[in-house]
Amino acid sequence: MRLPLRERVLMALLSGAVLLGWAADASANSATPAPEVRSLLGQPQELGTGQFRWLGFKVYDAQMFAPQGQGFDRNGSYALEIEYARKIKRKVLLKASMDEMERIEGKKSDHGQIQQKLTACYRDIQPGDRIVASPKGGNALKFWVNGKSTCTLQHNGIRDRYMAIWLSDKARDRGFAQQVLASQK
């Protein structure tokens, strides 16, 4: 099925935008953490911020949080909060996420399964909407959209595979990844 032109353009922007990378910016979104982040982490501390822009237009702000004083612990509690500045259809967001996962780890036989599971987690996004993702062990990620729990995605190794989009040595915004990883204890 061929997507409408507007959605193809936005998908190309999101998928291709990573070619230009993020503009890591300490002032990107240093606002108070979302209520679901505070509920999950107690007194969260911000570990890193980033702002994703495409052709000068802001697409989203991202922040990574961990419990106060913990620093980043891949096996511990943390939350990725993304606040969007653009309207984005769920299928465009899903394709961009899967494209990044494939770019980072190559084609894997289970990508179709992950995409199917991730579909339940995402929603159509409006400007000002936020998605929060937080691991529940190595094989599960819990997602919220605008404070409402949308799913717990369970899949072998999903925490590291999904979060690699922002935290791996192949992440498009190495500045954001380095900010977060520098806080490891």
C-alpha cells in the first residue's frame, strides 16, 4: 500500500533526518519530568538532553532520566522522554524506529515481530505530545503516550536493541549518548 504524499515526505524526513543527526543542546528540554517519569523514578535526575531537527525544523526534544543519585545503569531504572513538535502518524513513527533499529543492528529475522508489537505502543502524535519508554528488565519496555500507559513490549533483548537508537555507539546523536553514558556509576 502506497502512503499519501504528506506521510511519505514526513517518513522520509524522520528516516532521513538521522543522516543529519540531532542538534544536541543542553537547553533542549530541561523542563520538569513528565508525571509518569516521576512516578516511575521518584526524584529523577536528568542524564542527558537532545533536540532532533530536520532542515532547521524541530521534530522533538528528548531527555533521559534515572533516579536521583543513581547515574545511568543499563540494567537499572531509567526513562526516555520524547516531546514532539510535529504531527506524526503512528505508521511513520513506527517505520522511522524500525529503520533506525535495522540501520544499527542490520536486518534481523525478528524485526517483523518487533514492529508488530511496537504498533500497539505508538499512537498518532500531535505537537506537544510525549512518549515515555522505560525498561522493565532486559526483555521488556513499558510505553506511555501523554501519561497513559499504552503497552509493555516484551521481546528477547528489546531493552538494549530499542534503546540503542539513542544510546549505542551507532546512535545518530553521539552527544546525547555520551551525556547519558558519562553519568554511569
